[in-house]
Amino acid sequence: MTLLLRDVVAALEGLYPPSTAQSWDQVGLVSGDPDQPVERILLALDPTLAVIEEARERHADLIVTHHPLLMRGIHSVATTSAKGASVTGLIVGDIALYVAHTNADVAAAGVCEALASAAGLSDTRPLAVVEDQPLGRVGRLPTPTTLADFATSLYAGLPASAAGLRVAGPADAVVQTVAVVGGAGDDQFAAVRASGADVYVTADLRHHPALEAREEARGGRPYLVDAGHWSSEAVWLPTLADALASALRVDVDIDISTVRTDPWTFTVGATTAGGTP
């Protein structure tokens, strides 16, 4: 049986229905002919030039990414820009691109559930409902632990990043209830407080929202862990691989990209949990 792109799209849309994406989002098939055969699929967080080159080298017919290539309108696909070179690379290489973004955030086999699993949480429930969809997760650790030990364990369970984790709170504070949102989540502090979480794991925490959240907490709970955008979402890719293989039920190669699309490469002068640089 020849697997067609339309078959893979149907499987992906069964797992991550486009109707569950946020109203501002751009998801779905970006390039490719629905009737083209698919023998190898490459999964990645971002459709960067390096990922597209990796797909070409692996002879992949389809790239599935979390982040969109064309979130905002562009007026040229000339190769003088990175976006134009990416579009050209996909078309010339006969490589299809499919995006599952905020619809993958809210899904049962999605980003937030994968992050909750990496954090060791059980009995998870949605953190908030946004545009009628369950965003984020709240769950409990098997036993109470210190914030430092929790952060150390979480880091071990995530794809390694140059920046590591940023933590706001006393290293010896005891935590058990944890809220998570993969990717940027500093718009969910009210929901986190309402959930009763001891600690909130997300990414892209800006100075002012994070400082205001700590002020509201008066130095107490919820403590904050910024796990980094790439790490907090790339943890989902193995889940996607398993879910897609199960949904397709045919012989197709599914690879996870080896390209680390986290833009950060090193840090200087970080402070450890013990308070030393």
C-alpha cells in the first residue's frame, strides 16, 4: 500500500484537529501535493534551513513541525531571505511541510501533556481553558520534593539546552503540585495561582510579568521555572512519533530531527541552586 501525503495529513488532523488551534494561529499543510507518496517523515520543532537540509539528506518526503514557517504574511520567496530560501528548498526538494502548533499544545498526545510527563506528574488536569480548548496541565509529583531537586530532575527529563533552567524561588522550598505550559506561558499566571500550584514550569518568562508574579506571591508559591522554549516543546517530538506511527499503521520511516533549533549556544556566569556563580 502506497502511503500518500493526504493519508498522513488525515492522521495528523485526527490527532491534532486544526479546529482546536487558536484563532491567530497558522496550522496545516504548508507545502506539498496531497497525492505525493510519503516513505520517510522528519519531525522537528522548527522548519529552519538546517532542518530542511537534513530532510533533503535523509530523503524525507515530509517534515512535520510544531512552529509555523509562515506565521505572518511575506511578499517575496526570493532566496535572498531565509523564509524565501526555506520555501524554495521545500519546493525544489519536493518536500512537504505540515505544521501542528497550538492544536498540538492542547491535544491529549500534545506538547503540554509531554511536558507534564517529563516533569513526573500524575493525575493531570487542564490548567486553563482558552478559546474553548484545555491549555496547560496541572498535576502532582509522587512525593513532595525541594524546588532544587525538582528542577534538577526536570532538566534531566528534557532535551538538553545551553541555557539550562532559570528558577525563581528558594532552593529548599518544598513543592508537589506543578503547573506546566510548553513554550511561552507568562499570560497564564492568574490561572496558575487559581490552580494552587506550588511551582509553574513554562518558558520565555519576561522580566516584568515574572517579577509581578513573584510580587503577587509575596516570595512564596507559585515558584517559577523557565525551562526554555525549545526544550519545553521539543520534549513532545517522541510522543508525536509514537502517536503518528500508531495512527498510520503502515510501514513508514519516522525520524526525529537531530538539529537543535534552540538559538542559544552558551551561557556565562549562571548562579547555581547553592547560590554560587
